[in-house]
Amino acid sequence: METVELAFEEFGAPENSPLIILHGFFASSRNWRQVAQKLSARFHVYVPDMRNHGASPQHPVMDYPAMTADVLQFIDDRGLETASLLGHSMGGKVAMWFALVSPERVDKLIVADIAPVSYQHNFDNTVQALKALPLAEISNRKQAETLLALRIPELNYRQFLLQNLVLKDGKYCWRLDLDIFQRTAHHIAAFPDAGHLAPYTGKALFIAGGDSDFVKPKDINWLFPEAAFSTIADAGHWLHVQQPDDFNALVEDFLAPG
């Protein structure tokens, strides 16, 4: 399987235990800087940009086996025998698939507000809204935000998406290939068939937002029978942003030796 060399940010001392944070769809390493900086006091934290995201290369294939192969190559390139994985949303599915196909390379697994299931979520509206933005007519980010509000009313989600809007040679453009996102979004909403794989019996923690309905224990137990579950109150799908102190405390406690 063809892999891409992932761009990444790095935090903490190399002698500390390695932790790799995997971001979600339309996100990048920059979305996890605050969490990574906090965790870097105790861990050597890597935050890669997944393929087609951030500063990483673009590739027409974007599914969980391919992204998992990228992460395995990333780990091998760093000379790591094992690492703990923390994944959110899309990144959580990458982390789960990695743990299922390469369990011997995982120290501990943390999955944030996602389950190993195929969701009905449809990204068509999001991709179409971004494609419809008249980039040639935009002179500042506030103007882009106002125009995008016509298709995406939720302010926080709009601002999150607009992190992918960059100024290049005096003109605004997307750093994402929206055609690739449109063609592959169904893979992101889905999860590969894991019926032929043995359950992951290592240490795993699933963290759900109390206001989110993405995670149900019945969807987890058959593949991750030893998993622990925690819920963060007053948090939805973006639990690490909405309740960062509670989120970091759960992560640090779970990753602590012992």
C-alpha cells in the first residue's frame, strides 16, 4: 500500500513515552496544539497531519487502511517500537483500525467521541459549501466567514473549517483538495469490516461527550472487550475543546504508568 510522509508537530522531551495524536476530518495538527503542549510535560507528543490535511501530501486514496499505513510508516520512521495513540473522530477510527491490525505496536489506546461503526453522517453539504465560496471575490477572512454562514450556520464549525483557507500569492485558496474530500467522504463516515480480525485486548479508553450520541458501549465491546469508558459532562463531539481540563485529566490518568 502506498504511503505518504506525514508532516507533524512535536512536543516534549524525546526520553518521555511517545504519544501520537490523530486529528479528525477537515482538521490538522494545529487543532491539537494546546492539548499536546499540556501533555508534553509527561509525554513525547507527536501530532501528524493526516494525508490530504494540513501540510501533509495529497493523495487520491483516503480511507482507514491507507491512513493507518501512513501512521505505521510514521512510527517506523521515528524508530519507535510502540506508542500510545489518541485519536478524535476520524483520527479515532484510524487509531482503532491501527490497534486491530497492529496491536503489538500500540502501548495504550484512547479514542475520543467515535465508535468503530459506519455513521449516516453526510459531508456533502460541507464540501459543497466550501466549493461554493467565491474565493476570487474574497479580500479578507471575515468576508469569507460571512459568506459561508449562508450554508453553514454554526459559528464554531464555520471557523473550524475556515482554518483551511489560506492566503497564497495574495489570493485565498483551500489547502484541501475538495474534490478528493468529496470522493472519499463516504469512507470517513464508514468503518472497515473488522469481522475477520481478532479483538484488541490491550488497554483502551473511550471518552464520549455527554451531549454527543456518537459512542454507545454496545458498538465498542465486541472489538475492544477490555475498554474503559468515560463521559465528559457539558461537552459534545468537540469535547477536547469544550472541556479541555477534564479531557486532559482523563488522558493523563489513563496514560500514567501502572
